[in-house]
Amino acid sequence: MFRVDPQIYCEMAARLLDAIADRHYFNGSVDYDTPLFNSRLVASLVIRRTSPGGAIESIVPVWWSHRVERLGESSESDFSWS
């Protein structure tokens, strides 16, 4: 199992926010690749906003999977929304 550290969470969060943009529902993926590993978060999310087109109030995960590939081998990670 691949351990997701705070730096990876921050990087994935920034990429996810860019991918969400102004949507109220997101179904897609974001990638974060480094020389040591490649990772992909695939998710279906409901985005609650303060008003139409407003700031994000919360993100509710419907389904997600975070996989990491290191040295040609794919594995799950300990990624969590909490």
C-alpha cells in the first residue's frame, strides 16, 4: 500500500480544483507524476457551492480510486477524503 503524504495531498487538491473549475459535478481524473511514481485519482464528486458560480462550500465524493505506479507495478494507496 502506497502512503499518501501531505505534499501529495496538496498537489492532488490543487490539480483537482483546477479540473473542477466551475462545475457542480465532476466525473474524471487528475494525474500527479514524479520521477519516483505516477499517480491517478479517478473520482465522481458532487460540488456544493455557496451560490451558483460561487466558492466551493464542500466536495462530496460519490466514488473514487487512487492508484499509484512505481517501478512498473500498480498498487492502491491510503488516500482518504477525511
